Amino acid sequence: MSCLYLDRKNLGVKLDGQALALYEDGIRKGSVPLHLLERVIVRGNVQLESRVLGALSSRNISFLVLSGRNAEATAMLAGRTHSDSYRRLGQYRISTDDSLRTPLAHQLVLLKIKAQHSMLQKALSARADLRHPLTTALQNLNNIADRLQEESGKHTVPSLRGFEGAAAAVYFSGFTRLFASTLNFTGRNKRPPRDPVNACLSLGYTLLHHEAVHACHIAGLDPMLGFYHEVSFGRESLACDLIEPLRPLIDSWVWQMFYDRHLRLEYFSDDNGRCVLHKAGRRHFYEFYESHCDAMRRLLRRYGYALVKQYQLVLDDK
């Protein structure tokens, strides 16, 4: 076990030596040794001893609280920050110098477009009935990627966002076709998500964002200061940067869960325009996510350490 999901009413968590003791309605139900954990994810109203948070932080176990009504994060604990401040000095320098951050942003957007292409290519092998819309989307993504590569070195961060937006429109024109019409998925919407697919995308992106914040801390980077996303109050902009090339992976998992019927329409309900994923559906979602996410977590860590090397090179050149 590396991740503990606590998603049950009337649940309490206490520290018991080197383990977390779990209580339901005041009755002890079991325990989980801390050394098995890398992250704890809580949904809804779970009661925690303050000592639990201290134990998680001291062991660099990340902690995420999800809203009981939607998939948004309401609290996050990432553990101790890496002691090497030299890394963050390079990060700050790149974030304020367009000539340094634009090449990184260019590579990021190109990686995302290639990941979108890979996702639709995978879907095409399973949905031959959608050959025309998927092939059209794939060709258009190729054209955008080619233009992006041909004009390398001439872009600004705002122009790169234009390429990203154009690719997203093309990508979702194909991606939305993969789902049954009964799911009412016509495009991305959030706050609140209004259909089952968007409810799952929001949950997946929230979990992915938490993974990226954790990867930033492990690498000794400030998750608030990115090179593609601008600084914004309360936003972990570097974590937002790191997850962009991985969003199509979450998309692929959500599609696979519906395609294989791990998720079905009866797992969802409407709450005044907000689509809610029920407990049984969340269990299937968490199980699928955990069974597929190890490679993604390793990739996020590689992204973080690759940036560390880049930031250190900037300082060494100065």
C-alpha cells in the first residue's frame, strides 16, 4: 500500500505508535502502519487527531482533503520541504526571465500535444466506428505540433498558450465522441461538473495535481512558482505546469473506466446541476487509479528532478 483513501462517514483516525488506527462510530476497525504510506486522501468529514498530521508531516506522507460535495481540494499537506534552497534560487530566476522560461514552456506544450495524439491513437484502435472524427483530430494535432516545432525559438509564453488552446479544441472534438450519448458529455466543464465524465475528470485532475505538489516538494522546488502558468494567488503554478502533459493520461483512464463499465450511469446523480459520483463509483475509481498510477508518479518525479538540473545550470552559468 502507498495510498490510503478515507471515504466513509463517521470515521475517526488516531495515532497508535507507528500506525494509524481507524475507528468507525467509535469502534476500532483496524490500523495501517505508517511505513507503508506515501499519501493519505480524505473525503468528507473524517475526524483526525492533531498528532496524526504531525506524524504524516514528519514522515513526508502527503495529505489531501477533498470536498464532500465535489472533487476539489480543500486542504493539502505536502510534508517537509527539501533543505537545498539553492535549487529554489534557480527556479525563481527562471520564473522571472522570459528568455529562460519560454523554451521550457515550449517543450511542455509540445509534450502535451503529443500525449493528446497518443491518447486518441489508442482510442482509434478500439473504436474503428469513429475512424473519421478521430483521424481528423489526429491529423489536426499533427499539424499544430509541426507548426510548433517549425517555429521553435520564435514563440512567447502567450503564443504558446494559443497553440495549447487550439490543440485542446481539436483534441476534445475527438475525445467527446468516445462516450455514450447518455452521459451528456459535450466538452469540459467544472465548478461544478455537470455530467459523469466531467465529474470523473475533475476528480482525476485533482488527484494528479496533488501528486505533482508532492513531487515538487520531494525535488526541493516551490510548487507555487511555475514557468508556464503565471503566478496566481493560492495556486500551485509549478504543479499545474507538471501535470499538463499528463492530463491526457487521466482522460484515457476515465474513458477506459466507462468503456470497460467499471463506471456506469447508475453510480451518478444530479445535485442541483452538480453531477455527483456515489461512494460505490468512487471505490471503483480509486481502485483503478491506484492500479495504474505508479508509472505516472515516477514520471512526475523525473520531471521534478529534470527541472532541478535545469535550475542549477542557470545558477552555474551566472
